[in-house]
Amino acid sequence: MDDGYFMSLALELARKGEGAVNPNPMVGAVIVKDGEVIGKGYHERFGGKHAEVNAIEDAKSKGHSIEGATLYVTLEPCSHWGKQPPCVDRIIQEGFSRVVVAMKDPNPLVNGRGIEKLEAAGIEVKVGVLEGEARKLNEVFVKYITTGLPFVSIKLALTLDGFIATSGFSSKWITGEKARRKVQELRRKHMAVMIGASTVLKDDPRLTCRIKGCTEKVKVILDRHGLTADGNFRVFNDGKVIVFTDSEREWAKAEVIRETDPGRILEILGEKGIDSVLIEGGRSACQFLPFADRLYLFYGPKLFGRGISPFECLDVETVDDAFRLEFLGVERLDDGIYVEARPCSR
Ligand code: AOF
Ligand code: ZN
């Protein structure tokens, strides 16, 4: 078996932490000795043990000796003290002879120091095995740890002619059941879910993530005029809610921040430790388009002819001025189409 094979096992393990480790990265680790996997682990929850330590403990609990083994880990082992002690010290202490790493940790506190320390201790280190997959897996972490800004995704359900509602604001249901399931998966990937006040008034959504292993989302409401201040909406029922507004009104069950500039809103969310936000529907999404890292577009096989476009704020005059996207994936979903795209400049 080659390095790629064992690293793919580690990546599979890492993925199990999705939705539970933010704003930390998803990390998986596999220990191999004499061609055989003797230990496996992953970073299970924020603040919890790191993947390497879980794999070491797994191997030891089965009576294996680690001396001379190879460690496959999807992110460079950490060299700093955070909520957990530095993994490199533990790796050196356990007597590994080789460490294979998918990608360097972009955390400025680590950023190559983990690799240096392992090499200085005489351990053979190989970096870059399945690096592309590892970077994709942790795209949220990479952006947040290097910029302090959350990864911004916009999710929309549209008719094939690009409307999110009819002119009379009717919108239920443009897409089908599988699309709604996929939205749950998207919520799992993000720490916060954001909507506009008009969606709260109209749909009264809960914004919960109802799939296994999904932690509670921070709910962010853009409510410039304070329209949701004294309503009894389901979104306020549980968990953390942040309202961004211009109004002087008060909310009983939300943290209120008097700011409505999209760039500032994202900075504030980043300062609060929120690494990712899924902006769901509504016309309020448009002002975040210049900051978007990803668009998730669900097209139903319907035409409205006239209606509400989510991108009205662009107001493009000529084809050359279009906001350009790159398609990352296109899928059939139910009787519709699912498009994953990103703005060209990103
Ligand atoms: C690893 N293995 O499983 C994880 C790592 O506060 P702490 O101690 O949990 O440290 C968090 C940082 O450690 C995180 O930003 C990233 O740089 C690294 N995460 N490192 O070797 C892991 N989760
Ligand atoms: Zn660590």
C-alpha cells in the first residue's frame, strides 16, 4: 500500500468531524506499522483532543507499540499550546520514524514549525500527499485562519429563469425534497446561517440543522428596520441569535449589533470566532456577493417569466460587466439542477 492510500483513509476519518470542530480544522490520522493500520483517530470536537493523539491512544489501547511506525495526518501536526498540547512533542516522544502530512498548517502559530521540529528530532517527514483534497476539505479553516474573515456561502433556490419568488412574493416550493436535504448538509458545514428580516416574517424558519452530528448554528438576522423586534418568531426560540440593524429597537432574545455594512458585518462575525456563514436566500444575499467564496444554486424545473431576482443589486449594463462565475460542480437533484459555483476572482 502506498502513501496515497493511507492518506485517503486519514482524509475519510477527518471528514467525520464536519460541523463539530469549527473553527478548528477537520483532521484525521492513521498509524501504520509493517504495512498494517494499527491506529486511527480524528479531531472529534472543538477544543477536544487532536487527531494524532486519538490515533496514538487507539493504537495503544489495542496493545500496539508505536516505535518505528509511520503517522499519516491530513494537517501538519501542531507545535503550539492551544486548548491542547503540541502534537509534535507527543509524536517525538512516541518514537515514530516517519510522518506523512497532506498539507502545511496555515495557522500562523504553526505554519511549518511543526514540520521543522519533527525533522530536527530526526523524523523523516513527507509533505504534500493528497494536498489538493486536504485543502478542499479545510477550505473554511484555511480562509478563516489566514484572514480572520468567515468563509461566505450563498445558497439560493431558483426557477430555471432565475427567480427566487414571483412578483407577488410566492416562493414555496421551488425545489424538491433532495434539495432540502442538501441544504441541511450545507448548514452542517457552516457555523452560522444568515437570513434577512423579510424571510423571518414570511417563512418563520427555525434555521436548525437536523442531521446527525450537527451542532447548533449561530443564527444571524439582517434587520435594518427592526421588523422582527417584537414578533414571536421560531428563530428566536433557542440557541444564539445575532441581529444586525440600524434601528433603535430592542430584541428580547438576540444580541443586537447596530451595523448594516456587509463588509463590517463579516468582520464582526469573524471577531466573534465564526469561521463560516451560509447566507440563505432572499434579496439581502446580493450585497454579500462581492464577498462570496461559494454559491450553491438549486434550480427547479419551473419558469416564472417575471419575479424577484436575487441578484438585482448587480444591475449589469453590458455582458462585459457581468459578475462572472466558475462552475465547480453541476448535478441532477430531484427533478432539478444543483450548481456549485464560485466568483471568478476567488
Ligand atoms: C493538529 N491536529 O487534530 C487539530 C489541529 O486550541 P487547539 O489546541 O485545539 O489548537 C487548534 C489549532 O491546532 C488549529 O487552529 C490548528 O492550527 C491546529 N489543529 N492540529 O495537529 C488536530 N485540530
Ligand atoms: Zn495538535
